[in-house]
Amino acid sequence: MVKSAIKYYEVNPWKIIEKGFDPKRSKASESIFSLANEYMGVRGFFEETYSGETLIGTYFNGLYELPEKPSNAPYKGISRKSHFMVNSVNYLATEIYLNNQPVDLAKGSFTDFERTLDMQSGELVRRFIFRQKDCTAEITFKRLLDVENFTNAYQVIEIRMLEGKADLLVKSHLDYTVKHFGSLKPWKVIESTEKPDGFRVLAQTKKSRQSLLTDEEIIVSHGEISNPNDKKMVFTKQIAFKLEKSESFKLEKRVSHLVIHGGVDSSHKKTLEEIVAKRSCYEEALKSNRAYFEKKWAECDIEIAGDEENLQGIRFCIFNLFQTYRGISSNNIGAKGLTGEAYSGHAFWDTETYILPFYLFSNPADAKKLLMFRYRTLPNAIQRARELDCRGAGYPIATLNGDEACELWQHASLQFQPSTGVAFAIWHYVHLTDDFDFLIKYGAEMLLEIARFLASRGDWNPDKTGFGFYGVMGPDEFQMMVHNNTYTNYMAKRTFLYACEVLKRMEQSYPSEYAKLTEKTGFSKTELEDFLTKAQKMIILYDENTRLFEQHDGFFKLPHVDKNTISTDEFPLYSHWSYDRLYRNDLIKQPDVLMMMFLYNQSFTAEQKAANYDYYEPRTIHESSLSPSIHSILAMELGKTQEAFDFFRFATRLDLDDYNRNTFEGLHVTSLSAAWLNIVYGFGGLRSDGKYLKIAPKLPDVWERLKFRIRYRGRTIEVETTKTDTEIRISGESLELQIYDRLYMVDKSIKVKTGGPHDC
Amino acid sequence: MVKSAIKYYEVNPWKIIEKGFDPKRSKASESIFSLANEYMGVRGFFEETYSGETLIGTYFNGLYELPEKPSNAPYKGISRKSHFMVNSVNYLATEIYLNNQPVDLAKGSFTDFERTLDMQSGELVRRFIFRQKDCTAEITFKRLLDVENFTNAYQVIEIRMLEGKADLLVKSHLDYTVKHFGSLKPWKVIESTEKPDGFRVLAQTKKSRQSLLTDEEIIVSHGEISNPNDKKMVFTKQIAFKLEKSESFKLEKRVSHLVIHGGVDSSHKKTLEEIVAKRSCYEEALKSNRAYFEKKWAECDIEIAGDEENLQGIRFCIFNLFQTYRGISSNNIGAKGLTGEAYSGHAFWDTETYILPFYLFSNPADAKKLLMFRYRTLPNAIQRARELDCRGAGYPIATLNGDEACELWQHASLQFQPSTGVAFAIWHYVHLTDDFDFLIKYGAEMLLEIARFLASRGDWNPDKTGFGFYGVMGPDEFQMMVHNNTYTNYMAKRTFLYACEVLKRMEQSYPSEYAKLTEKTGFSKTELEDFLTKAQKMIILYDENTRLFEQHDGFFKLPHVDKNTISTDEFPLYSHWSYDRLYRNDLIKQPDVLMMMFLYNQSFTAEQKAANYDYYEPRTIHESSLSPSIHSILAMELGKTQEAFDFFRFATRLDLDDYNRNTFEGLHVTSLSAAWLNIVYGFGGLRSDGKYLKIAPKLPDVWERLKFRIRYRGRTIEVETTKTDTEIRISGESLELQIYDRLYMVDKSIKVKTGGPHDC
């Protein structure tokens, strides 16, 4: 892995601080300084006019647009349902003129630039001193998104005249001319109302006809608010005022947004009124945000002693996970969250496999809501399976609204990890929560439909002795259209078995719910037998002698490429190698067999894990940002502490230090969660797939102490580890826990030698 | 194969006759009645206004346009050089009004419709009686393309008043408003000159900026030619005249077209003048055409006694092969020739493998020119190889101008049969002609660059004991991205060996040419060793016991689908099955292992052919129109005469009887040649890959007699076979020939028992 850090921000335990401004880092910083409250997100772009590089981006969760033209897919089963999270109104847009000179950091002269994101409040503050010939002013911008009343957003602009005086002109806009993908103008304004202190605007996306109802209120310290004649798609209030030396001008803007998916009627305007009524002011919202985050951090902070950078890094990750998702909506989590246009706001199988554990161990109710997204979109998945000539439900590889948004058939038609991932997540969630109500009401139906899909998509080998999946792409996306990919087959086998277990249990213990389900789905005993047979006969390519699982049939016969012979300027291979060349050697993009061993960790022996790690890791180039953390976790388990720490090296700071040089597109939200996994599963040694929760911490050399908290069955478990001792504290009832290799009934707390197995 | 005939045209040995008009057959008939002279082609659309279903199409060989927007290919190596043979000026466009009523067969009343294509002259005549309330007229349209002076085209329109009288108005156009792909308007007019009897127009394609210079001359029997005010893109002359009962009106239009690829200058206008000077009249051109076709038919007619339909069918095939290509241009042969927009005028590997033999055995000079197209476009193939991260020359899967026009990476990046096909064709041509001049000047360089490409695209297996091709698609396009496809590996092996043989021979016998070549290409002995090693170590998946070649590594382990269980309405599978579903079972689209056994027929034993035919044919669904003929030829060789005739059943009449229901798009030009192969290689038993030419005719039950002629080494060989006797007559010097299983020195003629081996 040839990745290097760009050290740009100050290291600080609770803040991200940019001192001085490098225009080359402008777009990456916009991503880093993104604010979100799940309902909406706004990149950290400059409020005022900026003629340099920028990606103005404001997004609303679940608000999407359709392409101008549907794709011209030449073959059946290729998705024509693309859609993307759409760039929306720039409600922060401002123009500031001092003596008719615009404030523009790309053109003017300035000093003392400082931008700070406070992870204990979600407040973003930017301040600089702008110097003109005739005056010098300190300008401060503050913004935040209300976490409690999440439809509301606040902005404060302060201009203090340090030297000279100026005719100040401030224009504050609601700007609907934002462009998506650099040129597409997705919005039209349906209705607007002018008020003395702002506007109320109803806008609609052109193709998907989704609506956004926005109300603003502007309060100024001095001057009169007036309405200039302005463009049709930009709603402007302006204030002109003479600012004398030492005087300050302050503008506060309070904005409420309501997303409306269907037709707009009077009820929506009423809802908006209610929202506006709850709108407070910047300082109140800030106070409320602080209280919210204080509680959140108390639940799931991670403390690392001896490694300030990773401490800041992991907090940045956790902070952004909460910014992106905390269970207030019925949406999924996009690969870039609400921080950019890349990946179009689509959620991938990452949600169930990489992100869900964070929520399972911080707030299981939030985790359940993520699963409910899959239940809500089960009809879409059933429709998608039909398009693929299959039965049951095939979950999309990329989606925002439940439809398959990926137009690349080689992914959308060949990758089934979204479906097996949902099944795994249902199992994982129920395993940890015993939420049988969910399982019976929603989980069972999803499991059944996924099993149906898999049973119809798989095939028997020619002599009918083995069942497997042909023409698939496993998690390793450098192997396309392979047969009997071990990950796919194994996950399908476990899906079949779990579906059968749940359905049998339902029949016995919940007969009326079972009857309802069979009636709704036409499920029969024959089908259950079919699932069981296919599970039993599932082809798993395993060699008892070497203990190797073959990634797919024929993988061991592929031409070998020594990854160390690839020159650094050839990475990422996706951009530098001919497309077909990616697919015809034994290079691996991201863990495949090893991913299976991460998910069903305790179903495999230490020897199996060691053999497969030693075989596959050297072939893996980690071109997915999700790859290193999984390797780090397994390396820790295998006692390769230094290797584990090397893989971890850029987990928490992937975006802060822009290792992949693409932070400008948005944050790698799923990787943020992988960093959490890396610490809690890797160094904390958490394992959640066995009968008992297992905790087995071990520290990398440079760390003095690691402390993390997880929520589990109504308790908070706090784990604190030093090189010598590990203490586990439990709130609430006593709990049976596996610590290292032994079972303990833990009552309040226990202290063991770090590394186990001896008590102390 | 669930294909059925639509019997629509009269059976006739030399003509295609449509009696009566079925509007539902309109577009298919336009394809059937296409005229072409290689330089240009025009579909058999109605000259006069026709408001029914029609595809107006006029094409010039090598004249192409580019897409409005370049493709947005997301990955490296995916071609962005798409281009298409463009629909051009409709120079036949006519409007006819009788007493202000337009003649339009979709609206008016008519009888006695007859349309006839004469395969002995290339003349197309259409006649009908148009009945209005106030008059009845017989209207005749004739057209032909001059075969000798191929830039010239002629049209005659005759209107005879049978009853009543009429104010006749005829408008004759040069219409540049033609649309491509139903909506794209590719042309703009650069310059136009009005003359008393017509126009001279210079038009240009919008994107590719290729030009067409057209001059017309209109001669009428009565009336004055005048110029109505008309549209900018339509150039019109009109004649108004009162036509009394029994009177006839005649219009003759003579048109010359000059295609100009680069910038237009005065030299082109001079060339046009010369062309116009050579322009004669309809009757003279018709006479000249008759003489041309008389000579052609004498060289390569096929006669079948006892099967009128196939007699007409094969003549239709041969006629259209000559219409499409006869060596006057430096272009290749598009899959639909000059008869429609489908396949965009692109040539595929079909040219070298299916079409070339027809020209090799009718006029080797024409065959050579087809190979020269590949030499002319060698730089494009070298560039294409670079795009694929390879060395040498990778020939495109689809092209008109030499660039890869196929935007589907799964074909363009994975199929190497174009490259190995060119190498095979060079070998085949030189093998039959001993044209060492060509081999040394052009062939060797192509062979070297193709071998380089293959050497760089292939890979060693992990233990370096075998070399092969990974991630390819063989001729069977239902198996994508497979490893060690036997066809690909075997063809590459033969390419390496032949390239080495040629290069060694050149070094010894043509040292100065060899020196030039090594200087030009940087070729070295090391490279030759590399080719030889890779040939020797080529992985060929062959089982000595079963004599089976495995189509690719793992083919025998694919799930089996019994093709007889697929319902007829699922065909073609491309349109009815989810795209991925095509690729994950043992169904075969078209011959793959068997194609290798057709091309290098005599390198395999009868037992090998039998074993592989019996294994692969039952898995083949013949979704390519090229598939049945190859199976028919091999079935004949294996003594499966009835099966062979069943496969042959729709070879000659694929388009005449519209078996695939897509003749409306254009003729299956490569299948026309497959029909010729089917008769000459299948029933005639010709084999051209051994040391001696082999002839081993055998007749299907229903045929009484088969006679065919081929050209070979300056001689004409005429083969005449009945159920009992086979006579072979040779013009010119005596020749050693293999007839059935014996060698004969044939002087003038020889007669043997049909089926051999006994002389009579």
C-alpha cells in the first residue's frame, strides 16, 4: 500500500482546526468541514463568494433526482433505474462588499485564516482578517445544523471593522441555481413568498418531482433589510450599512427545510409552520447541540492514550457517523454520507457489513431502523429479482430509494453480497438483541425472500452433486463472473440455514404469524426442503491439507502478479490499467475469503485463518478503502501486531490526511465505520458472532491505554486496556462474557491481565 | 433451432419476384431488393412518397459519421472511437401527383404490383397500376447502379395513362434530410449549383466531416423542367404535364456521386467532371451490367438440380456478395453490407473466417485487397493494443475505418478472434496462392504485430509451465471472461508458429526485406524465441481418452441446461434472458471448439471431430446466423447427411424467407457467404487447409445434381456431382488434387464414383 499522509490540520482531541488556508486543499477541506444531522448535510464551502476551486453542496437525505435521459441499456436485466442524491438549495450563499469591493478569498488579501469544527457541538466557525487598501475587517462565519429540531439550520456572520471604515453591503441568498455533476441544473422554483425578513420558497426537482419547502428569517444588528431585483432562481435580501472603525455588524439567518416526496398540499405548509414555530436562535441551538453530543460521547467515545492523531481521527469518524445517521429517518447510509456527489448518495452492502456493528453497539434501535430500510424496500428487491429472471428478493448493489441504481451490469447483476449481507445483518442484530418481534414481523419475510432469490439464482453442477453460484462477482471486485466464489456460496449457505431455522421456529412458536407469512408469500414446506438441500450440497472449495479456501473455482490457476512489482504511479489500478487487465490475474482488490472469516469469525479455526491470511493478504492491493481495517483486525487476531498497526495506520485519518487523494469528493463514510471496527474488533478484540460476546484487547506498541464503550443488552460495557491490565466495567445486571479465552460472569467490573488468560 | 420460413417471393432461378404487395413485408423487401455495386448501396425502398413503414437507406462504402457525443466510458481500454456507416442522400426521392392526388401506395388504390430483381443485371423494376376515381395509370420504376462506372446510378420512371387523363406533376429530389437511427440528421449542405436539368451538391457529415459530391441530370419525355421553391436540404426539379389516355411520360435521372474523405478541393470537382463525362444512359448501363454479371456467373455460378429454392437462394447469396464487395475499394465488408443501418456498417472477424474463402476461390486478387484493408489499418490496431496495455496489433472486433467501434468492453477487450483471424487469413491466402510478394511486403509485418499482441496479452500459469489467455471471450459469446479458451489458445499457437516460420524464412530468403522489417518494428531474435516458447507451452485442454477439447478451463463443470427445455418464445435468448443468465451454463451460442476444427480441419482426426461434434452440438443453440452452416459442413464430413441438410435448410434463404425475422434491418451478408461455404465445403467437400486441395462431394437426398466452379491457381475447377458420379473439370495445366481419400493428377477432367474411393 503506497499511501502517504497530507498533514494539514492541527492535532486536537475534540476539534478539527485549519490554520491558514491552502487553496489546493479547498475542496478536501469542504468535505472535512461538512456538517450534517442525518436530515440534511452541507459541505464546508465558503459562505461568501469564492472564485477558486469549490464544490458547493447541500444535500437532503433521501431527496434524489433522476438522470435527464434514462440509460440506453442494450440487454435485459441491466438497471434503468438510476437516481442520485441531488445537490439542493445553497441557503448559506452570501455576498459581502466593502466599499464596493467583493470579499473573495481567491482574489483579495487576507491573514489569520482559521476554520474550526467542534466535534462536541457540531459548530463550524471560520474567521479571517480581510485587508483592503481602504479598510481591514475581521469576518467570522458560524454555522450549525440543529440536531434535535433537525429541519432547522443556523448561520451567523459577523464583520468587525479593524481599520478604516467601509460602505458595507451584504447580500444573503437562497440560491437554487446550484449545479449537480458540474452542469446539470436540477431545480425549478414552483412558488415563492416574500417576507420582510426573508423568503419562503417551494422548489421541485425537474425529473423526480420531489419538493423542498424552505423558510428563512434574517436578523441583522444594523441597517435595513431590502430586496434588490434579482434573478428568478436566487432569492436575495440585502443590507447596506456604513461600518465605522471598531464597529461590528452581525447577521443571523435561521432556515427551515421540509423535504416532500409526493405531491405538495396544505398539510405540508402546516408542517412547515410548526417547524418554524420551533425554530430558536443560533445560541439556543448551539446549547442544545452541545447537550446532545455530550450524551452521545458519553455513550460511545473512544479514548486512546499515547496517540493524539488516532484519538482525533477516531473521534472524527464517530462524529461523522452520528452526523450521517442516528435513526431519525427511514433512509440508508450513502457511501459518502451527505458530504459530496460521488457515489450519488448510494448505499452499498457496506451498511450491513461495515457500518451496522457501530450502531449495534451504540444504539440497537438505530441499527434496527437501518434494517427496516431493507424491509421498506423489499418490494423493490422483489422487482429487481424478477428483472434478473429470479424469484425472491435481490437487494441492489447501490441504491438510495430501494431500486438498483447501478447501471454497470457487471456489478448490479453479479454481486449478491447486498442480499446475503442483509441476511447476515438480520442474524447479527437478532443475535445481539433477541428482538424476536422484529424477526417475526420483518426479518423472517426478508430472509425467506432472500433465500428464494439465492435458491433461484444458484445452479447445480452438471452431475447434480453440488449447488453453487455461477457467474458472480464476490467482494473482491477484481474477479468478475467467477464460479463458486467461496464467500458467495458460504454466505448463501448460512442464509439458507438461518432462514430455515427462523421459519421452523416461527411455525412452532408463532403459528399465526407463520400462517400469515405463508399466505402472503406462498411459502411451502417443499421450499424449505429445497433451501436445506441446497445448503447441505453447497459447494465450498476447501482443501483439508492446506486449510485454504479457494476464492473461486480456478483462482489457484490464475496467473500470478507480484504486487510489489507494480509501480506506484499505476495505482489506483482502476484508473491506470486497461479494464480487462484487472480481471485476469490473482491480484485481489479487497478481502473476499478473509471477509467471510471476519463476518463469521468464530466459525473458523485459528489455523484456517492463519493459512488463508498468509495466502490471500500478499495478493491483496487494498484498492478499497474498506480493505485495510479487515486485514488489521485479522492480523491482530493472528498475533501480527505490527502488521495490524500498519494496516490501521490510515484507518482513522483516511480523510483527515487524505491518503487516497480523493477526500475532495466527500468523506469515506463507510471507512469511518471500518476505523471503529478496526479499533473495537481489532485492538479491542470484540467478537460478536459467538454464543457469548468476546472481548480480548491488545494494544499496539505506541498506545499506552485504550478505552472504549459499547452498548449491549441494555448495559454499557466500558473496556479499558493498558499494556498490562484490562478492566471491563458493566452498568446494570451481571453478564456472562468471554474475555480472551475464558468465560466470566462479570458483575460490575472485572480486571484481567492484558492478553489473558490469567486472572489477576 | 426453432426457425420457420416466410414464403413470400416467387421461386425463379435468376430473379427475385414479388407479386402483390404486403405492407407488413415492406421493410424486409427493401433489404431483399437492395442494390449495391460495392461503392454505394441503396435499399429497395419506394421512389415515390410512401407513408407506410419504410427505412429509406442509401449508403456509401467507407463513408461514416461519428456519434453526436463521444461515449462516457468509465474505464481505461473501453473504446471511445465509435463510428457508423451513415445514411446518405436519397437521390431516388420522387413525388408523383395525378390531378393533385399524390401517388402513395399506403393510401391510394392499386393493383398488379410486381417488383423484380434481376440477378443477371442488377436491375430492379417495380410496376403497378394506380387507380384513382378520375384516372388509372400504370407506373413503372427502374433503377440500377452502374457496376463498371461505379460512381454512377440511374433511375427511370414511366407513367402510362390507361384510363382517363390527368394533370401530372412529378417532383424529383436530391434529399439530404435523411435520418439515421430514426432521428439523427447527419448531413449539412456546403454548396449547391443549380443547372437547367438538375443540381450539383456538395454535402458534408456534421461530425466526421466527410463529403459527398453529387451531380444529377434529369431527362424527360414531355414537359418543362422547372424549379419550385423548396426546402434548404432538398433539391427539387419538377415537371407538370397533361397526360391523356394511352399517353406515356418518361423521366430518366442519371446521378454521379463522389465520396471525399478529407478536405474538398478543385481536384475533386475535376474528378467529378470526369465521372460525369463517362456517365451514359440507363439502357447503356444496363447492357454493361449484363455483360459484367454474365462473366461473373460464368466464373462462380452454382447449379443445383432438384431444389429450385436453394438454387435461387444460393444465387441470391452470390449475387449479393458481388454487390457488396468485388475489390474496387479499400474497404472491408460490413455485416449487413450496404443494405441497412444495423451493425453500423461494421466489419467483424466474419470477413476473414466466413467470407474470405468465397473470394479466395472466385478472385484471389479481391481476397488480397480484403487483407490489405487490415494492412492499411495496422496503425489503428497497434494503437488499440496500446489502449489495452498490450504491445503489437490488436484488431478491432467491429470497425469500418480501422478503429475499434465496439463500445461494449466485454467484446472489444476480450475477443481476439479478429487478430487470430487475420493471421489465419494471411496463411490461408498465401497457402492457396503462393503470393510471397504479399507475404513479405505486408503479411509478415501483420503477423509479427499480431504475434506481439498475443504474446503480451497472454499469461503464464502460476507455475510457469503453461502459457494461455485469461479473461477472454471466444467465438462462443455465451461464455464471457473465461480462461484458456481452446479456440483462442490454439489459434494463437498457430499464429505464433506461422509468424516464426515466415520470419525465419524471410531472414534466409529475403534478407534485405527482413532487415527493413526488423528496423521498422524493432523485432529481434529474442522475440522470436519468445513466440516459439509460448507456442510450445500453449495450454490446450485436451483429454486423450474422450478426445474432447474443453471449450475453456471449467466448461465441463458448468451447470447443464437442456436446450430442448427452453420454450420457443425465449429465443433469441439475448432478448429474453437476463444478460448475466446467458453466461452461466453450458449453452453455446455458436461453434467454438468446432470452429477451430472447421478452420484447421485437417489438423484433427475424424475421431476427434466426431467426439467434439457429438459433445458440443447438443449444447449449441445457434443464436448466430453463422452457426448452422459450420455444423452442416462438419456433419457432412461425419456422414450425418440428413443432419447436415437440416442445418443447411435455411442457409441460402435466411433472408429470402426471413427465418430470423430481422431481414428488415438489412441482409445477413456474412451468412450469405456461410451459405456458399455450406455448399462448397459441406456438400462439395472442399478442404483448403491441407497440402493438396481436397474435393469430396456428397449430395443430400433431394438433390439430383450439384455443379459449382472455383478458381484455383489460375485455373477454373468445375465440379459436377450426381448421386452416382462426380466429374471434375479443370481449365489450364494439370493439377494434383485429393478427391475423397486419394490423390490424383488431374488433366482436364476426371470422373469418380461419388463418395469415392474407387475410380470408375
